[in-house]
Amino acid sequence: MDLLAQAARQEQFLTVVSREEAIERFRSAVPHAPLAAETIPLGEALGRVLAHDVASPIDVPPFDRALVDGFALCAGDTEGADEAQPRRLTLNREILACGVAPAVAVTPGTATPIATGGVVPRGADAVVMVEQTEFRADSLAIDLVRPARPGQFIGYAGSDMASGETVLRKGMLITAREIGMLAACGLAVIDAVRRPRVAVLSTGDELVAPGQPLKPGAIYDSNGLIVAATVTENGGSVWPLGIVRDDEIALDKALRTAITDSDLVVLSGGTSKGAGDVSHRILQRLGEPGILVHGVALKPGKPLCLAVAGKTPVVVLPGFPTSAMFTFHDIVVPLMRAMAGLPPREESTVTAVLPQRVFSERGRTEFVMAALAETEDGLRALPLPKGSGSVTAFSQADGFFAVPAARAGLEAGETVSVTRLGAGVRPPDLTLIGSHCVGLDQVIGRLAERGLRVRPIWVGSAGGLAALDRGECDLAAMHLLDAETGVYNRPFLAPGMALAEGWGRLQGIVFRPGHPLFEGRSPQIAVAAALAEPATVMVNRNTGSGTRALVDGLLKGARPSGFWNQPRSHNAVAAAVAQGRADWGVAIATVARAYGLGFLPLAHERYDFAYRAENRGRPALAAFLACLREPETHILLNEAGFLPAEAS
């Protein structure tokens, strides 16, 4: 009962402050400056930052060298040489290959064979190319048919880098180019800014390491690896400390270990006000100044906690992936890069138009993930489904835009500034919006092999058609049945739209095998029995999807338990039933088999693609349409359990 009371009461955030105030407190308490220098082998210097200026200890090249294969000679001996009156020079009995020190001086009337990079001998002031001479075997001499100028084809000592010259500056990022320069100077070690050692922990009883079996209610720890990768990307050295349970003693021990031997501690989870979150209590006793911020007026990211234990900054990120990544990139990455001596990340922004209204909450700056779509009227910023727990949001998004704290949302048609996620991010070749189907993975996979990027966004059939009508996508995926004609999809096309036939699939009721209300019954009798049993829970589909229309037909206006649970995909429906969170739902046969569920067939349906007819000739769209018709695609779809369009 005490635990129940604690969970119901919940410990509140200390004080929610603005993003600007949080950053100011963090910067005031933690120096955003490079760490001390360390000496490292040149072979390990790639990606590091120079701690000091570097001066060349030698001349580079360290001697006068030939820049071509040919002959070292005195330029004065070649004066007036031409085809009619060639100048003949006797060859010295020495060949100057690379690495050979000259033993014979060049005197007037003589020349010495020399290779590219060879040391120019005493007395020579020019090199001529072998192609500009004619060898005389009878006299061991060469004839020159054009004059040479003093200094021709000679690289003088120190002409590249002079001894004592500063060749690289403090703060420079070391790439392959800089390593080449340092090696040419003969340097085997350099002084680099020490990489910040970042301890990375995840906390939560629900977390399981990737690769381990999942128990009911558990999730894989994605934050730990995401944070670790981001640390490496931004110049840090990761100290992975794994998963710590929601146990105050264990977490206290782990944090004390982390702060003793790291420059920064990043803990994922344990910031919000649930009963299991204890990290903020531990931070209050780890050392002054303690907690700087616990609660920031950000969405996502409100539970962020910033602290300093002694001299070690400690950041406790929200547990949900999107919240964790936004706050980490926004507030922690600048500190890490400063510690590593790296410049701030270059942020690339583009302007785009919102095609729809975005609702928000006053009082908190909200960051909205967005996909960019090229249209005839310019870029559109398509808001992606919200949710701080979404792992895929970052992978699907091209960037994000902000809704100011003073506003309750943004209107359709407004222009927003989209910050791109990473360098080189570009809109996909095709944007597909509409209904979800696992069969589409086969088509997208084949196109990906050809270098074409397709971004699917699942909003349901009706939502996809509306997006196509607004010019926000290239294709709308749909399976809508017209009740009057009994025809799928085509009756719903607006003027100017065309339909590409996809494939057929079988929809039906999914349930756990052996369920007495469903096993061995017809769909209609099974649904009637389920509606008559109040304890039976369904899982619905999102409004606007073709499957939702099928469900509504079954329910005939009823609103049973679970009606408002409306996920966006067949997989989500099947997972809810398989895990016992629901007793029944409607999904396609392919997904039912994958989840080991019982299946009562309802209807064969068509899954097709609408597009603007005028865009048929665009290369990416043409490639998609061609891929649909290819025999190899049909084979893959058939193996996955889907039917040819004409058979459905």
C-alpha cells in the first residue's frame, strides 16, 4: 500500500524553467572549454583536435629534388638548342634513383640521369624531361632540341614546408590530409585535446539489453546505444556502464563509480515523477552544487535533469527516445564538443510550408519532427506523428521545427524554419502516404537496391488521398471499398488522379488460438458473442483507414471496450491481441500468421496506389510503377502471402 500511495502521490518536478534558463545555468556551472592535451601516436590522430600549433622541424622537401624523370644539367649548356642545332651533353656515369645521394657533380657539358624525387646533384640548376632528349648510344650522350630554364622541374628544399614554419594551428580537426602533412614533417606523435570520457548508463526495470529475450512489459534499451553513438560522433570516448535497475542503492553505487572516473555522466531514464524514478534524489547527495535544473519547458523533453557532482556534470535524460535525443542534442552535445575542442555543430535550415495545422500546448517550446516533401510550389514540412516514445521518428524525419511557447499551435499555410537532422539530409525520392501494408516492404526494398529512397507515412487510406490531393506526396496507398458499387479504390479518385494496381490481401478477425468466443465460429457470430460479453476487449484501427471502415461495418454502431484504442498498423493490432491487451481485432492474414494468431476471414480486398496522372513521367514515380509490374515483385508478394490484383 505504501508503494501504491507513493505512485499515486508522485514526486513533482523541482522547478520547471525555460530552455534558455536551463542552458544558462548549465553553462555557468560547467566550463564549455577544451580539456587538457594528451600526447598520442600519429596513427591514432584521425578525428582528433590539435592542442597546440605545430611547426615543421625540417625543410620539406629536405633537399632539392627532381619533379620529373629526366636529366639534371646546367641550364646554360642548353641555350640556343633547337631541332636544327641540338646541344649534346655527355652522360655522367651515375643514375640518381630516389633515395640515392649524388656522388658526381654536374659540370658544364654533362648531364646525370635522375628519377622523379631524386636528389639534384651539385652543379645542376635544371632538369629536362626524358621525352625532350635523344639518346646517343655510340657516345653515351644526349641531344637536347629545346633550351631549359634555370630551376626547371626542380622542387627546392623547404618549398613545401620550411623548417620552423607553423604548418597546422591549434584547434584544427585532424583529417587524412593533416596526418599526411605531419608525417611528411617526420612527426610520430602529436598533442591532441583529450577526448571527454563519457559514462553512459540506462535505468529502468523495464529495460532489456538488445539480443536478450523480452519478458512481458519489457522493452529493449535503445537509448544507451543511441547516446553512445552520438557521443562518439561528437568527439567523446564512451564508457558504457549498461543497465541499472530502479533500485536506489544500486543506482547510487553506479553513479558514484561513474563520477569518479569520467568527464561527463549521461543517464537515460529516471527523470520523471513516477514511483520508480530515484535518480534526482541520489543527485542531491552526490556533491555540490547538485541539481541545477529538474524540469525544462520543452516538448518533448520536460523531465530533463542537469546536475554537477563535485566537478563532474551529470545529465539525466528522459527515458523516451525522442525526448532523450532532442534534449541531448540541444543541451549536452554543445558541452561535449567544447570539451573535445570541436566547433559547434553546423546547423542547416530550410524554409518549408506547413500543409496542415499543428496543435501545441502554451507555455512550452515544442519541437515537431517533420518530413520534407518536394512539391511544385516548393518544400512542404509534413509533421510526423507525435510521441516522445517514438524510436522511428528520428529515422523517418528530415528535420524539426519549433512551435514557440507563447503559441497554442501553427496554422496550415504558415512558413516554418526546419533544422535538418545531420549533414547531407535530403528529401526522399518518393513520399508515400496512406494505409499500412507489410507487402509494401517488398516494393520499397527492391527500389532501395536501385538507389531510390521511399518514405512511407501511415495515416490511413483517406488521409493518404487527402495528402495527395493537397500535393504533399507522390503516392497514396489505399484500400477503400465503395459500398454502392462494391469497387475498391477507383471510385474515390479525385479528378486528375490515376490508379496503379497493387495486390490483393485477405482481411479477417484475429484472436488468440483457442479463444472460445472466436475459435470455429463465423466472423458475424464471433463478433456478436464478443459484443455480448462486456469483459471482452477489442483493438480498433485509426479513423480514415480502410480497415476501420470494415470494423465499423462489423460493429454497426456499437462501442465495446477497447473501441478507442486505435493504432495505425496491422502489426500493432496483432501485437495487442498476441500480448493479451486485447481479445480481438481486424488485420490481414499475413500479419496474423506472423504473430501466431487465429484468423476468421472477412473479405478479400485491393491494396492500390493513387497518384497524379500528370506526374507519371517523373523518374522516381515511373520506377515505382514499373517495379509493381515486374515478375520478380509478383513472386516476392506471392511468397509473402499476397494475391495478384486481378485475383482479388
